[in-house]
Amino acid sequence: MGAMAGQPRPNIVWLSSEDTSPNLGCYGDPNAITPTLDKLASQGVRYTHAFTVAGVCAPSRSGIITGMFPSSLGSQHMRCKAKLPPHVRALPAYLREAGYHCTNNAKTDYNFDVPKDAWDEVSNKAHWRSRKPGQPFFAVFNHEVSHESRLPPRGASHEKNVRQLTPGQRRDPAKIALPPYHADTPETRRDWANYHEVVTAMDYQVAAKLKDLEDAGLLEDTIVFYWGDHGVGLPRAKRWLYDSGTRVPLIARIPEKFRQPDQGKPGSVDHQLISMIDLAPTMLNLAGAPVNSQFQGRAFLGPRLSKPREYVYGARDRMDERYDIIRAIRDKRYRYIVNYEADKPYYQHMNTPEAGPTMKELRRVHAEGKLPAAAELFLADRKPAEELYDLANDPHEIRNLAADAKHRGELERLRKAHVAWMRETKDVGLIPEPELEARESKYGSRWAILRAPENATLQDRLLAPTIDDPDPAVRYRALRSGQGDPAKLVADPAPVVRIEAARRTSNVEVLVRELASPVDSVRLHAALALDGLGAKARPAAEPLKKALDDENRYVPRVAEHALKGL
């Protein structure tokens, strides 16, 4: 009946896997071979509508460990280093205060420094066995074998990853069902076959962790959660806010003595909307620990539950070396997406996905003019400002209904809810990264920027920017939306405004100057602007060559691509 006063507290184990969509047997995937996770689902509850807040690992994990939206904390940019405000702590810090022994094996990747009070141990040897006798534990095990980087390898490298699989567990690429937004070629099919095989390898690893608990006689004293951090590591999935990138598997096995009535019954299926930021408050609720006002998620298990969610939300900002600003909101049936930088293509050039066979095949078959229509959509040079999908009739989110008069009511409802969420959570995503970093120094955290009294109207101005605004973040947004005379702003006091004005006027001289900035994110903005100029950036060839040695690992990637276009 939950962890109440005088009753033993449950141990809690998280078994996470990287880059995993609900491609498991228990979710009905005919290509899946996942006996361990299927059994776990038969012993517990399987959630059908669980969603992460970002389609990539670090922002997603930022949200999971804090129970807060990365776009509220300012930890939404991939591999950024945000500062947490003083009142925000990681979930295990609260569990440690409640007497739990907390270990993480081993990935953190939070987009902020791991707080000193978060874990008793973080290492590739961290384990619940290191606790004191009788001490309850919270133990996290992260399984990396399903990561994006494990899909392209052919030959010996892949064979090492799947060495435990039996011959009957290997996949025939010809029999794999492909999504309609990929090119149907042998190389793409091999990526998908590899994916299903490494998911089976992950299933073996999960089995070993469960056996450890069983052998120690702790399985019936432990609540076990399995989840994926975001969707499959392939194009139009990982890094994106569609179901393919944000819908994740989530299974919870709750021993009978810790169950609330009507919760976690063996073999049950729960269709409520779950956001992965709900994990943290749920763990505290199950442990009988207080759930304070820090959390933007809600507990979905344990006593004293609040009203179920009406919506889940997602955000995409900088992915590796490329900026984009996309926001999404989803209910049980519809997904609404806002592309705040619709002038950018869906598939901006990013080194990591471009190196993969599936992306290479998309580029190749597109160049031949042979892509199917659903795949061709995402090779467009720009995106629509808004997207609306009916998941009941269009599970792959191919048919954009934003301009369909029959769905006008749904569009307006979700649009209104999206803006309300941005305002409520103080989403800092419309503030360009160099400005975000500068203001973090001033206010102590990115979270605090929009909560400062002098910035009370800033978010509304960012949502409806004007070129004469005194705030450079608003001027930048106005320039990005095509307002103003950029020639008059190439000498603006703010670097990002100067860079955007120079991009719009093809002012290479200004961009070369900003490429030498002492600020990493400013140099990245300048490199991206030069890359976007193509052959017009030829006078910047030497500075771009010098940028190949930049200490910011993303600047050389952009510089290399820019040099190829000169």
C-alpha cells in the first residue's frame, strides 16, 4: 500500500536504455525479440503514452533527474553547461535525505555539473550492493548498447555488441518493417535490423540486473522501472519531437506490498499521458518522501495523486552544432508543433547523423529523385510554421493538418495551450544562447532570467518581437523573423544581433570578426552564418581553416562544412 510511516520503504531500481522507442514485443512490435522486458511487463504495468521532453539524451536526462523542463532550467541546448538555481536539486539528493543509498551506473549527461549531493556513487561499478545493511536504495543502471552509435557498425564491431544473441534472434533486414519517412534500401534496412538486434542485446543486460535482485532475495522488496531516454537513434526520430523521437517505453514492476489500490497490477496497461519529468516526483511519492514545489512534473504512482495530465510537452533547441527552435504539445490524439525557425530545413547538416547509413541513403536517393513522398517531405529546404497531426489516423505524422479547416478547432486549442505552457514554465528557448550565457552570469542561473522583475514582459516580447526593442534578444528574434533593415544593425552592441544582420546582408567582414570572439557560442553563431552564405563566404576561407582547430568542438564541424561549400 505504498511506503507509509512504520512500513518498510521500497528499494527503487531504474533500468534505462538509450535511444529506444517502444520497439518491444510487449508493445506489439513484430520485429522485436525482448523476452525479459515482455515478462517484466506481464508482472507489472506497461505505459502506452510515455513521452520524453526532448528527442535527444542530455536535455532529456536533465528533465528526468530534476523533474523540470530543460527549457525552463536553460539546459535545453545539447552539451551546454547550465547552472542550477539554488533551490533546484537532483532527485537522488532528496532520496538521500530520506535515508536512501543512491548509486548511478554510470551515465549522467545532465547538461549541468553533477551536484555533489546527488549520488553516493557514480561510476561504472556503482551498485546497490554498496549500501549499508538494511538501507533502502535507489540504483540506476544505464544501458548504452542500443545507442545511435551502435546502429551503423557492420561486421566485427556489431557482432561484439550482439554476441549473446542466438541464431534465431538475429534479424533478416528484408523482413523489417520500415517507417515511410526512410528510404527503402538495403543499407537502411541493415540499420533497422541492427537496431532490433541491439535492443535484444539490451534485453539480455536487463535480465542480468533482475537476476542480481532475485539472487539477493530483493526482487519483492524492489520497485523496478524500465524506460528509454528518447526514441530510436535514426533520422526523423532522434533529435525530433514527433512520436518517433519522444515516445518511449515505460514499464513498472511493483511488488504487491507496495501497491496502491488499482495501481501496478500484473499485466496491466495504463494509457494515461506520462511525461518523463514525472519520474522524479513519482519516486519521492513511492518512497514516502515529500514532493516539493520544485517539480514541474506530477506523481503517477503512489498515494495522493493529482489530476492526470491533459498534455505532454517537448522542446528542441541546439542539437550538436545546429540551432533550431521547435516546440511541441500532444494530447492523447493530436500533436501540435511550432517551428520558430521555419526558414531552416528539417535536416540541417549535423556530423553525427550524416555519418550514418540511413541519412546517407536519404541524401543519395533524394538526389536521384526516387524518395517516396513521405520521406521527401523531410528533405524540404524549410519547414511549415505550424504542424498538426492526428495520431489516431496518422501514427507516423506525415499528413500535416495545420491548414485543414476541419481541424481548426484542434489547432487553436493546442496553440493556446502551447503558449500558456511557455509562459507558465518561463521557457527561455527564444533567448539566443550567447545572451542566455551572459544573463546567467548576471542572474546566477538561466532559470532566474525570466523571473527577474525587470524582465516581466520579456517573454511576451520574444513571442511577438519588434526590431526597435531595447533588449537584444528581442531584436535578434525580430531580425530572424525578417523585420528591420539589417544594414543598420551590423554595428549593434550585441554580437548575436550583429551576426544575424551580417548574415542577412552577406557581410563577411563582420562575420569573420565575430568568428574570433572569445565566447564559444558567438563563434558558433558566426560559423553557422558563414556556412549559410555558401560561396559568398569565400573571403573567409582562411579564418574558417583556422577555425578547424577551435576548442569548441562544434565550431570545427561547421567550419569544415562551410569550407566544402566555398
